[in-house]
Amino acid sequence: MALSAEQVNSWREAGYCFADDFLPSYLVDLIRKNCCNAPRGNTSGKSDNGFNGLLFPSLDESTSCLNEVTLYPDIIEACSQLLGVQPHELMLSQ
């Protein structure tokens, strides 16, 4: 899903843009079910980088939907479009 010129301009000028129906409903449901109620804070004894225990890549089965969201093709395409780079030039990190 390509972003409109208006969405790109909003991101460049205001630092954000809105995109309706960007993720499929099954993925939104998985995030709501598994991540909204995920334990907060560092429960593993390892550094959580300040993300309240939700990390990418997620190795925990209950929050593995974070991996799918992060790697979702429309997310990659939008980031590529907003940053003005090819998808293979994006670097995913926490």
C-alpha cells in the first residue's frame, strides 16, 4: 500500500501520518490480544531497551506477532517511501 503525497507531506512536516486499514484485522486482533496485556517492565533479567519488555525480534510465542507487524510488507513499503530509500536499504533494529 503506497502512501499518498498528503501522508508523506504530513510525516515530513509534522512527524506523523495517519493510514486507515493499514494492517489486516487479524494482525490488529493479535496485537490487541497478546501485546496490550503483555507484562510490563523487564521480567527476563535482560535489558529490555526501554520498550517495556516488548522486543523485536520477539522470541516469545505470545508476542511473536510483533515480528509479523515489523516485517509486514506494507510497513516496509511505507518506511521505504517515507525515508526515500529502497526496501533492501532499510535496517531493522530495536
